[in-house]
Amino acid sequence: MRDFHKPGRSAVYASNGMCATSHPLAAKVAVQMLESGGNAMDAAIAGAVLLGICEPQMTGIGGDCFVLFTPPGSDEVRAMNGSGRAPAGFSADVLRANGHATMPLYDPAAVTVPGAVDAFCQLSADWGKLGLKAVLAPAIHYAEAGVPVAPRVASDWAQDAAKLQGRAKTAFLLDGAVPRPGQMFRAPAQADALREIATEGRAGFYEGPVAEDMVSTLQARGGTHTLDDFAAQTAEYVDPIAGEYGGLELLEHPPNGQGAAAILLLNILKHFDIAAMDPFGTKRAHIEMEATKLAYDARNRFVADPDHMTRLDHLLSKQTAADLAALIDPNRALPVGEPLAESVHKDTIYITVVDRDRLAVSLIYSIFHGFGSGIASEKYGVLFQNRGAGFNLTPGHPNEAGPGKRPMHTIIPAILRRGGKLHMPFGVMGGQYQSTGHARFVSNITDFGMDPQAAIDGPRCFVENGELRVENGYSDAVKQDLAELGHHVVAPPTAIGGAQAILVGADGVLVGGSDPRKDGCALGY
């Protein structure tokens, strides 16, 4: 129970259906989809696509998605990989010959074929009720009518606007300036692209005028992308991976997402009595960050396109976790050998919806860095992701960039089950932080008995580029103690990540939490 004398927000309770996401308009539209006869899949897709207009620096139809969901009346968890591939003409050798040691970030070479639209089309056809026209109608409307820019969105916009290039500047700046909170943002050209998808399905995006616009834009900047690359894009159903912590089963999306790192991290934390620690004290933060260093180093070594990855069992092994846990000194920080060397602030949205039939959707959707590659298509203003930045250029590495390959992704949705029954879809935004965020959220729920909102609200820290970034929610005394343990403690440039969750109670009541670090909310009916 929170202290009602202090600022904060309560968890949201409802019985029929609920959405939790990072912008209130998207949450409202999702609930309206449920009220009008749609199901959680309709609602999640409608809200997610609208978030590309509400939070364009975070996501859009030029990005990728991963989805976990439970079919109506079932506790089985299914997964959809909506990530795109590098074009067939891509060459790591060419980049290395041109002097690149790592993937360029704001270049067509970093643009993989967008995968989210194909995933949305498949999921709508297979699991939705209302059809694409109805599901995309809100995003089309608001792309034309406009959306008032929310405060956190405006802050992120200002931080990332320098990445915008060419057409993207006119599409995502207002008279050449970053929009202020309350100014209206419109994207009428994207509305036209969404209409093509609504009427033609996936062909309206991966073939025809929208695809021609995207390909010609990328080729004009030196990209190797072709219409064949876009036409060949296919999302696929895959099997989730699972771990256990504190009596809960954690279902994660398999590679090329980083969900295996979250499971590994929790397996490491099992070797310490986390529940006996102060949830926001020095000892827990130290152990969690040491486990993060080790789990992420393993992630960076092994996680890749599943067609090129051979060590998933090693990452999920309890023996691997035990061996890594033995390396942690409770009284001293491990040196950081740059296991997070390519870690840069990344932008993502997450939406979760549960309907009256208990179809639960956990959906994460991103263009990677703020405003992705910074490149937008000339006619329709489709902003391209730079997911190719998730590759490396190390010859022979499983995640080495290559033609037709999918890069390692930071975005990961999750679902918790208890006793084999659906318990809670949740997700934690924040680029590299997401695996650590998943582990901390699950630990908050299990070790400290927090409700979804309290588990989201608690202060966070994260080790990144040799720094231990500690939010202001931690006391100065804890920060000093962490520094004395050998951590290089700094304040993060922005709040760390954002989270959303919906607990499905045993009595059928839904309990939603939404991160105050973002502009959004949980809404139910």
C-alpha cells in the first residue's frame, strides 16, 4: 500500500478489459477498440500504430516489433517475431574496407527492412476480430488531425532531433523547430501510407508506391535495398523461451531478442538472498549490477539471428548462471571490460492489453535509436529504423552483419505465468536496460511483494559504458556506498526506461500499472 500523503499513482483496477501503455491517447483508443467489439489483438495493434504518431521519436511503421500473446481461453503463450533483415546486397566487407569498425548509426547501412507492418497484418488476420481498416482508422485520423505533444515526448524529441536528416526534418520538426509541449504534431503523408496498408494489407507497404518510395529514398543515399528485399519480408511465429524465479514462470521472446539475458540474470540472482535486502539499498543495487555486467557480456557474445546462433542452451543453463554468480564479490565491483560498448540510448514503445476473454497481448515496437536512422522516405515520410546498428562487424561473430540476417535486438516483451496460468503481461522499455528491467520488475513482484504499479515506480540503476547510472530515487548515501564499492556513479541523462503491466488476478480482476517516467497510463473498463 502506497503512502497517500505522498505524490504517486495507484494501480488501476477493472474487470472487463485493460490497456497499459506510454501515452494516454493510445490507451484510450485501445480500450475503445475493446468496447466496440474488438479483442486485445485489435486493441494492441491500434494503440501501437497510433503511438508512432504520438511518440514518433520512439517508434513507427518503419520499425520492428516482437509480440507475445495468449489465445482466448488458453494459458499457452505464443510469440511473433516481427523483425526485419538486412538487404541481400549488404556487405560487412565493404563497411570494413571503408574504415568502419562498428556499424554506422545514421546511414542506410543500418536500415534493416521494417518488419512490424507484416507482423501486424498477420496477427490481425489470424487473431483479430475487426480487420485492418477498423484497427488503423484511429492512427489515420490522428495522423491527419494531429496530436498534442506530451511533456516527456517533447523532452525526448529535443534530445534526438539533431539526428534528423533531409525529408525527416520537414516531417518531424515544426517550422524547423522542435515542438513544445502542447503543440500539435501532424503526419498527413504517413496517413496516406497507413491507408494503403488498410486497403491493401501487407502489399500496401511492401509492394507498390509506399515500397517504391522507401527503396528509392534509401538507394539515393547509397543503400543496397531493393523492392525484392521488401517484398520478401515475412514475420514468423516462434516458440517463447522460459525461466523461473520466485514461483513465477517468465516467458520471453527468443533470439534475436535479448530475452535470454533476462532469464540468465534472474538465474544469477537466485544465488543471492535478494528478498533479505533493502529493495532500494546498496547491496541489492550492487548485486544486480554485477549480475548485469556478466549476463550482458554473455548476451553480447552469443545472441544473434536464430539462424546463426548456437549457444542459446548455454545462456539458459543454470550451471552457466552458477558459474557467473561465483564471480560476484559482494564487497567490490567487477571491472567493466566494455561489455556494453555499443550501448546508446534507444527508443521504444510497449503496450499490453488484456480483454474479457483473457486474450493477453504483450507487444513491443521500436525504431531503435531516437528517430531511428534519422532518414525518412521522401513521399510518405516513413521514418526508417536503424536496427542494423545492433549488428557488429567482428568477422565470424554470430551477430556479424550480413545479407539477409536479423540483428540482435534489445526490445523484449514478456508474460508471467503462475502455476501454468496467465498471471501478468509486462514490458520494460529502455534499450539495453530491458533485460535488467525485466529482472528487477520480477524481483520486485516476487521478492518484495509489490503490486504492478509499485514494482514499476521504484528507482532504477543501470551499468552502461563503464558508468553506473543511478536515478534520483536512490538516496545520496546509497550512491556514496556504491561509489565506495568501485562503481563509477553518475546521474543518467534521462529517467531509466519505462514499464507497463497488467496483473490478471485469481478473482478475474485486472490490475494495471503504468510508468510515471512516461506520459501514459493504464485504463480499463
